[in-house]
Amino acid sequence: MTTIDASPLRGAERPSPRRQEVATRIKEYILRNRLKPGNLLPTETELCEAVGASRSSVREAVKILSALDIVEVRHGHGTFVGRMSLNALVESLTFRGLLSGEDDHRVLAQVVDVRQTLEQGLAATVIDALDEQHRSELSALADEMHSRAARGEDFLDVDRAFHLKLMEPLGNDLLVQLTEAFWQVQAIVAPTLQTEPEDRVITAQRHQAIVAALTAADATALRSAVAEHYAPIRASIARAAQS
């Protein structure tokens, strides 16, 4: 029987309802005043007055919002509205994936589902938005993956660059951040899987197939290439589920 240590961690404290309430008021203040990412919030004294809270409550609320990337504290400069970030989502999904252990890779399978759905669903849009420079850069990245795979080397950094570059022409920051977020989760959790030696080479080849479909401006071929690209990791997840 597993013994649970229910003693509180040193220094750990759940946000009190009061601090959560003040954090909500600060978010409402940002929305009500139509502040944008990068805009400076009022001074601490002014913010206390604006949200009707004590200095200590505002400080604790700002800590909560900072952890969620809703605000950004720049020491010596003030507190600013945070820029769009999915760091909290990445950390949560990564923890869930690692917590599940080798016996349960449902989180990773779900991440792969989302990545594939996004890239397949945007196939035609990506083709329309892609220019020659982006096609050339994607081709170079795919070739670099193939070269590293042939030498038996990993190419995680190049894989990340490839998928971000694929979304870049759309000019949608949220899509780029979603791609980055789900890629990070997959990159952190995937090493818990057992992979076959040929998986690396196959993955590199599938990236080249994506580039070929982009060059041919063939959305159907692109959707097929994306599905085939995720096939090796799906096979690894299936093997893990059966072991």
C-alpha cells in the first residue's frame, strides 16, 4: 500500500480566495481599460485603489498572474500586460504526460492528434500563403534532418524549426504558439517511448514528402504526407500501450 505524505511542502501555499479575487479584478481592469500586451499597468498604489485591495493582496495577485503570463513584472520598470504565451499550458500538459508514465501515453497521443489535425486542416491555407523563400527554407531543413538521420544523429532542433516555419507564413501568432507548445510537450514526453532505429530516417523522409507536396501545391498530398509523418510516433505509442 502506498503511503501518502500529506504534510505541506515548505514554502508552499495555495492562493487564498482573497488573492484569487484580486487577481480576477486586475484581469477585469485590464479588459475594461482595453490594455494591450506590452502596456504598462498603473503603479502598485494606483492599482490598489483601482481594484480596492491592500498592497499585500495586490502583490500576491500579481504573482499569480505573472505565473500565468497574464502580466509581466520588469523589476525597476513596472508591471506590464503580458504578451500572448502558452507556457502554462505547456507545463501542465508536460507534467500530465510525464506523470502518466510508461504505462499510459494518452496525453502524448492526444498531442499528436492535435498537431496532425492542425496541420492537415490548414493544408490548403498554408499552400496559398507559402512563398518561394519559405519553401526553400523548409526544403533545407528537411534535407538537414535527412543528413543527420543518415549519420544516426538526432534532429529535434531542426524538427522544431521546420514546424514553426510551416506555420509562419500564415501570420497567426496563436497558431505559431500552439505549434510551439504542442511540439515542446511532444519533445519532452516522447523520449519515454521506445523507438525503432529506422524511425529517425523515416521521420526525416516524411518531412521531405511534406516539402514535395508544398512544392507541388497539392493539398491532398500534403494532408497525406502529414499523416504519414506522424505514423512512426503513433506506432511507438501503440507499442508502449501494449507493453
